[in-house]
Amino acid sequence: MANDTKTELLNSAERAARTRGFDGFSYADLSADVGIRKASIHHHFPTKAALSVALMQRYHANLKKACDDIDDQEPTGGGRLAALIDRYRTALDGGKSLCLCVSFSTSRDSLPAEVIVQIRNFRAMMVEWITQVFTLGVTDGSILDVRDPMAEAAAMLSLIEGAQLAARAEENPDLFESAVALMQQRLQ
Amino acid sequence: MANDTKTELLNSAERAARTRGFDGFSYADLSADVGIRKASIHHHFPTKAALSVALMQRYHANLKKACDDIDDQEPTGGGRLAALIDRYRTALDGGKSLCLCVSFSTSRDSLPAEVIVQIRNFRAMMVEWITQVFTLGVTDGSILDVRDPMAEAAAMLSLIEGAQLAARAEENPDLFESAVALMQQRLQ
DNA sequence: GTCTATATGTGGATAGAC
DNA sequence: GTCTATCCACATATAGAC
């Protein structure tokens, strides 16, 4: 079930979208990557718009689960925020890949309206989770100098997305580290 | 000299690239926008790669000048940083447009090697300038809680670029404000 | 579910007249 | 410097056989 064609197509498409953007890959690329003909892809995803919806849906679910897993494994606010930063660091893949949400944002006008809604929901979910993490960090003293958890959360998400973008621009993961260094120093 | 065809093409291309990404516009779009035929555009910019180089070159010069102007007009570090944030806020155009550097970063693989170098130079220039602003802000006391000016600068650039991206994702400038609110509170 | 074959549009780019 | 006309590659998508 995990390695069926549909899943392989989603994997290939997500990799492509995150490295080259939504307008930067085609069904021909997926065809070459997965090893089936272009026309066969349409059987699984009738249009590229439908594919983009499926991508965002799976991405949202995956990140939600990642946040839940972090909650299970890290007891402190600081530990949870550090784990989130690490997740984005890993997703960068050495400066070759972006968060799908970041990648889709620049291609906004090429995407169906449904994906725009999905992007809004994704960001709302992330900001809400990060806000709770900051709130916990105040309570347990594991994050320094927290003024306003909600404002911190909005800034935090922009910071790590911007840090990914900087690293992607030069394909240099050091730029991600430079951008998040100050924030990491606040985590105990 | 300011409104010749070449400049109009650059203006149209920059607007297009910043709203739809480098892969999101074509010579046909520029043709319709500027009012000359596709083939005529090739007289001014033989290839799209050459056009992208010209765009980044002009963008770099424009931002350099903007920073110089801010230096002239704002005496304090806090004032200068606030002016930079305002520049990025204005560039957002209500959530429709990104910094060219941000837009190009996601299309990295479609761009000529020369542009990648230009992006690196652009970011280096910006980080250097912001670092000096933070240093001044420590001296004159106009920016609160500055730990390390260089680290602050890297984080600052990622923050405002990420904030633009968030606002662009939902075409909602409020998200830019939410992301930069905490930073603005540190400016006197 | 995958294939071949094809339709139809658009991409960047060139040749040569004016 | 701009035009018409054209090239070729590639995009998404469909029809119908196996």
C-alpha cells in the first residue's frame, strides 16, 4: 500500500515541487522519475491542479503528525521548538529543497483556488501549534525573553521559512544556521 | 531615456517575476503588457536568461540606492531598520508581489549561473548593510536587546523575506505585519 | 492500470523584410 | 527597432487499444 504507483507519483511530485517550484516540473519529469508513461499519470491525477491539491493535503497531514510526534517526544517548549527547527533543517536537504508551502507561495497564480485555502489552513495550523509551544516555554522557563506567544509564533514561522529560502537561494545550508542561530540561543 | 522600450520591458518583467515567479511569465506576457511583438523583445534581451541577469542587476542597484537613501534620511539605527521594513512592506503591494530575490530563489534551477552569483552578492550586500544598522542601533540605543549584530542581520533578512512570503501566500498584507510586529517593538 | 498515438496550445528563439 | 512568419521543443490533456 505504501509503495503503490500513486504514492510514488506523490513522492516524485513533492520532491520536484520543493526543489523547482510548481511551474518547474512537468508530467514528463514524473514519468521519467517514476517509470510510467505520461498518459498513465492522468489516470491517478486527472489534472496538475488535482495533483497540487493532493500534494498539499498529504503535506498538511504529515506536518500535523510531525508536530504531534514532537509533542510526544519533547516535554519542554524549548525542546519542541528546537525539534521544529531541526525538522525544517532536515527538509532543506542541504539547500536543495523547500517547505512545500513556501514553494507554492511563489507560484500562487498557477494554483487552483482550493490550494490557496489549503495553504491558509496549513499556516494557521502551524502558527497555532507554535503559539502553544511558546506558551509552554513561558510556563516551564525553557524559552527566554518571550513577550507575546502569538506574535512570537508568527515571527518564528516567517523566520524559518525565510531561512530555508536563503539557504535554497545559494544552495548553502550554512545560511539556514546563521538565520536561526539567535532563536536557538533562546532555547534551553 | 527613462521611458524607452527597454526600460518598459524591464518594468513589466520585474512586476511579472515578482508576482508569478520566473517560470510564471513569458515573452508573450511582456508583449501584451508593453505593446510590442514577442520577436521584438529578443532585440533588447536575446534570451530570457539575459533578461533575468539584467533584472537582478537593476534590482541590486535599486536596493543599494534605497539603503543609501535611508542612511541619508534616518540618523538612528532604529529609524533605519524601520525604514527598511517599510520598504519591504511597500514592495509587497498588498500581498501581490515579492522581493525579486525571494521570487528567484524558488526558481533557482531555471536561472543561469550568473544570476545565482548575483543573488549571493545581493544578499551579502543586504546583510552587511543591516549589520551596520544593528551596530549603530547598539551605539545610539535605538534598537533594544541586540546580542550580536551579524546574527541579528541574518535573522532580520530571513524574517522580512519570510514575512513577505507569508503575506503573498494568502495575498494578505496583515500577515506581514504580524510577522514583523515583535521586531518593530524593539525599535525606538 | 498502463500503453500508443494524438490533439492543441504555448514556450523561447530565429530569419529576413521593412 | 519593429514587424510577419515560422521553427521546434515541450506543456497539459484525451481517445481508445490491450
